[in-house]
Amino acid sequence: MIRHRALWIAIAWVVLIISGASTTGLLRAAVTNQSVVPFAYQTHRFAGTLVGLLGLAQLIRIGRHNGWTWLGAALVAGTVALGWISAASLEPRTVAAHAFVAALATVALSSLESTPLGSSVSAPARRARWVAVSLQIAVGLVCAQVALGAMLRHQQIGLTSHLLVGGLAALALLAPATAILQDAASPAVERHAAQWAITAVIVQVALGGAVWLMIVIGPPSVASWLAATVAHVTVGTLTLVVAVRFLFALPSRVRQ
């Protein structure tokens, strides 16, 4: 039952991210068939509500045994509420707030399937504290980057802020990943998480470069612009999930 619920959350979450990115991309693109825009928009609302309900059920169930997850439940509920509020007004700052709270809710949901707090994990006798601190900073920066990306897509900020925060987030994620891979004593779970982190950063930077080139020289077609921007937003959110899973792969004594 729990695995089925987690699967449905994952499926609805992917649909949610793709439809949300498609909505903003379609609004800025010269689309001949305008009926596609409300379809993507309504899909985003439906998937968001579904993820919210399933996520709340999962968090509340765990919250009965672990009080800190109630904060995650509040974030998920806040995301759904902000989503409906922003849908009514489409005010850019409200949309950005919705994106930021959604990123925090993603952190809470991602931690469900990660190593529980307080558990013991096989690890080197001494894991440098800076590794956990760097990953915590990376998670925070990626959350901020999600909000900045929403503001950029609604033309509220320039590209410089998005590039600066994205670069810092990439460094904060790559530094501990590289350190763990270079440590032969690192357990398999940490090495696996580090490999995923490096892969996510490389793919996201490549997609960001493609979008930047299209901004500078113009996209070859509407389809290529939509494909690149939607992929960039989707992989960016996946990078947040990867960063959270990486952080929770560390022993709890290192994260505290």
C-alpha cells in the first residue's frame, strides 16, 4: 500500500513539474494552437492537488510517530493553497512564493524515502562536518533557485541572479560529491548519492546552457524552446530531490 502511494506521488509529481513548466513556456512562446495552454494549466492544477493530498496522507501517517514531519505537512498544504491563490491572480510574486514553498515541500516529501533521522548508517569513522554543511547549503540554494526561476520566467528578474545562485548551488553540491567519491572508505550509499548529484548538475548545466543560447541567438523553433525549458525546469527540480537524498544518505550524527 505504501509503495503504491509513493509510486502515485512520483508519477503525479513528474506530471506536475512538466505541466507547470509547459504552462509558463507556452505563455511566452508563439503557439498557434492556444487551446494547449489551458490544458497544460489545468493538468498542473489537478496534478498539484493530487500530489498534495497523497503527500499529506503520507506525512501525517509518519507524523504520528515523528513530530518534525508535521512541518512538511504544513508546507504541502501551503503549496496547494498558494497554487489556488496564484491561479486566481497570476501575480508573479505569488507564483514565485508558490514555487518556493513547493520546493520546500519537495524537500519534506523527498526525505520520506531517505534515511530516517537518528538512524545509523555504515560510514567512515570521521566524516568531515563541512560535507553535510555544504549539502545543506546546496538544498537551500536550489530551493531559492526554483523561486528565482519562476520569477525569471515571469520576467521579474534578470538572468544574472539566476545564473549566480545556480552556480553557487552547483559548487555546493559538487564539492561534497567529489570529496566522497575520492574517499575510498565511503560507503556505497554515499558514493551512489554522490554520483547522482554530479550527473544531475552536469545535465542541468548543459540544459541551462542550451536555454541561454536560445535566449541570446533565438530558438530554432517553438518546439525546441519548449523542450529545452521544460527539461531544464524538470531536471532542476530533480536536482533538488537528488540533493536531499544525498544529504540524508549521510549518517545522522554528521547532519546534526
